[in-house]
Amino acid sequence: MELPYLKQNCELTLNEGLKIHYSVNSSFKNNVEIVPAFYNHDIAHVLFGLSTIVEHESLADTRVIFGTNWGFRKYINDYLKNPEALKIIMQIFKEVGYIKGFFISFKTFPNIIRVIIDC
């Protein structure tokens, strides 16, 4: 399924894009109910046309950290100090594979630098 919010000239509203994003995988909406901080992350997916592949996940987080007033400290507190958020994040890495997830994240480092400069 080609998600319309992934296209550069998408004319969806943010609300419409989020509805589509949550319709793709019910766990996305469930994760927001468990950890409200994931909502900001999901907004970045829609606003910046990012899919849910591992490479784009790190870019969505980078956009949230450097492109909003949420910042790095709040990101750490809301994600890495929240046991429920850590469970979800570790489950994602488990599904992808820890080593593969690490290498994919490392491979996207140049794009992360571009996002930081853009922000």
C-alpha cells in the first residue's frame, strides 16, 4: 500500500495523515495509548513523509529531538526512562534483529546529520 503522506506534494491534513498512519498497523495507535510520547514521533512520520522502515525511524526521532521544542532531554526522559517505552523499543529491535538494527541505524548516520543541519 502506497501511503499518500509519503509523497512530497501530499495534500492531506495532519489529522488525515495520522489516521492513515494508524490504519496501517494497529500497534502504532496502541503504542501511543501506552506511551503518549510516541504521538510526537508519529507526527514526524506524517509531516516529513517517513515510512516505518528502520532507517526512517531514526530520522523521525532526530526530527522530533532537533526540530521541535521537545529536545534531547525530554526525549530521553519520555523514551529511555519510561519502562513501557523501552519494552516497545526493544520489541522492535528484537523483531528486526539487534545487530541488524544497529548496523542499519549506523548506516543512516549521514542522513541523520543532514536532518540535524536541516533542523
